Amino acid sequence: MNITRALILLGAAIVLAAINVSIMGKEGIRHNGEIVYLDLAPRDPRSLMQGDYMALRFRLAQEIEASLHSGAPVNPVLGEGQTGFANIALDEKRVASLAKPGAASNLRIRYRLRKGAVWLGTNAYFFEEGTDSRYAAARYGEFRLDAASGEAVLVGLRDAKFGALN
């Protein structure tokens, strides 16, 4: 075996290992993370290239964006693709909102700026073709939040009474 093939195999093994570590991390958050609901405003549930999906926009992301543009950002000014953290507060139903400045908050959520918008882990929810009417009642995204890293993983959509939409 020549050195080129060995390097290609080594590179492939490193890539596969990195992907598996990432998957294991997300699965750990799905199973052990804190339940947090984010208000959502769904958009058009169609994609000709990707199949049926619902584009998602979260109220919390809009609150963070407003804070960033108000001159009193939730953290230092970020550039495109950079990661920031926002302190969040949960109401009695575990619906998250941006914590008031100076308020005690033990939860924070990680976000990233993409094309000037705040990205909270995902902006789409994919579902089986022809089942879009089932998701029309979606009002909340159910996330699992890793308290240590602030990473949020979307695990499902909920209706106005927090019922599952599957």
C-alpha cells in the first residue's frame, strides 16, 4: 500500500470519528438535556429539493437580535458565523425568553450569527411528504438544552397545549 492510500484512509477515519463523536454528543443532549420550549412562528412548509419541511423562526431569536441591535447586546458584538450566549428565563410552562439584564439566570443558550440573523441550532423541521397538515398547529419547538455548553437540540414540535404533533 502506498503512502497516498494510507493518508486517504487515515483522513477518512478521522472524518468518520469526528462525525460519530458529534452524533454521540447530540444524542446525549437529547436524552439528558433540560426540556425547554421556544415559541415559534412557522413559515411555508415546502421545499421542492428537500421534501416537506417547516421553516422555523423563534421568538427568542428575535429577542436576542433586538438586544444585539439595541446598543446593549447580550454579549460583545459578534461577526458572521461567530458564537454567542444569551441568558434565558423559563416560565412555569418551561417556555424560554431572554432574561432581563441583571436578573439571576442559571440557563444560557448558545446561538450563532448567520447572515445577520440569530440561529438557535436549527431553522427547519423536516417531516414525511403529505403530512404537512399535521404540523400546521405547531406553536412551540421542544428542545433539550445542555446546561453546561448551552447547546440546544430540537426534538419535536408541540401545539398550543404542549401536545406532541406526531
